[in-house]
Amino acid sequence: PVRLNGSTWALDGQPDFGLRIASAPPLAIGGVQMAFGPPLPAALPFFDLLVYLPPGPQTFGSVGIDPFGEGLMGLPLPPGLTGVTCPLQSFLLALGSCGSSNIVASRALELVIQAP
């Protein structure tokens, strides 16, 4: 399964924070969707995917996957976000992947920004 992790600890004001995607289909394209508020207590089925993000305001950042199935998306953290929590989930278009939608998804990552 596709994995989504932070590149390092999510510290308030950290300019070089990022999100790493691993075990993805090689050369897939897609991105990371971020919501605000806690993740859903249980995943919602959507076509052949499981979605963990709550309804409401969301944003999406694109990322490309290399031939080894890995990708990195920069997500600089400005100062003043200590304690902010947001769930994230990656969605990637991978032609020829299993599933009818040709989209694969990671499980949710709950990002909690810590004090430096």
C-alpha cells in the first residue's frame, strides 16, 4: 500500500518540512489532499478507495512519483501554527493499477504541529 509520512518532525516555523510518499506505483501523478479538523473515525468508501478526510474546507498539492515509487512534496510550516491538527491523504493516478478508478490512495496521516 502507498505510504504517506512527514519528512521530519512537524515543528512550528519549520521551513524545510515536507511530505514523503513511498511504495507508490512508479511514475504516478497526483498529490496530497489536506483537510482541517480531525480525520473521520472510520473510512468512507468512494468507488474502490477508502477516504479518511472529513467534509469541509480542503486543499490539494500536487506531487510526482519517481521510477522507484517515491515522491516528496515541500510543505513549509510558517510560525504560529503550534497545536494545529490536520488530516492528510495522498491520491495518485496510476494507469494499469488495480481497481476500477486507476487511483490509489494512502491511509490518512494526522499532522499535529508541535512547538519547536
